[in-house]
Amino acid sequence: QDYTARAQATEGFKATAGLQTDIGVYASTNAGLTGVENDTTIKAQANALQGKYFAANSVKVGASGVITVPFNAGANTGKNMTLTPTVNGSQISKWTCAGTIAAQRLPSTCR
């Protein structure tokens, strides 16, 4: 069951890859992530994301570039995954997953 849930959570991580890149560009251009949650381009991209296990207009970008993916279908229904960037200077060096889903269900690529 954890394998299935992890595969479903991985969809949220992979679907946000372009958004992660755009947040990285924002960090580089603006020497950090201050105000990223108010950037209209980033908001529009987040709203456009949709997957089999999460709905359109549900992905949000918060302060410091934290992406939240709330799952509304599958083994992680009612839970969310957060993707938090680690910023070194004006670059993102990695993304770390957390959220309300169980740790063993997080994608191994971002634990």
C-alpha cells in the first residue's frame, strides 16, 4: 500500500517540475524568494497544474517558495505534500518533501 501511495505522491512532485524551475528562475532574478507567492506568472502556472490525484487550481505557492500539493484522490486523499526549496544565495540547491502524508509515502527523490 505504501508503494502505491508513494507512486501517487510522485505524480505531485513530477507535475510541479516546471513550477520548481520557475521558482528557481525567480530566486535567481530576484536574489531570493521574497514575494514569490505574489508573482502572477507563478500563481498562474500553479493554478494550471492538474493530475490524476490532485485537482486543478489546488496547487499553491506560499512564502519562501513552498509548494503545497493537496491530494483529492487515491491512497493519499485528504493529505498534502509540501515541497520546500533550499536556497543558497540566489540558487535553489534542492527540494525537500514533507506535509501531512506519512514519511514512507513521500517520493524518495525529495526525502
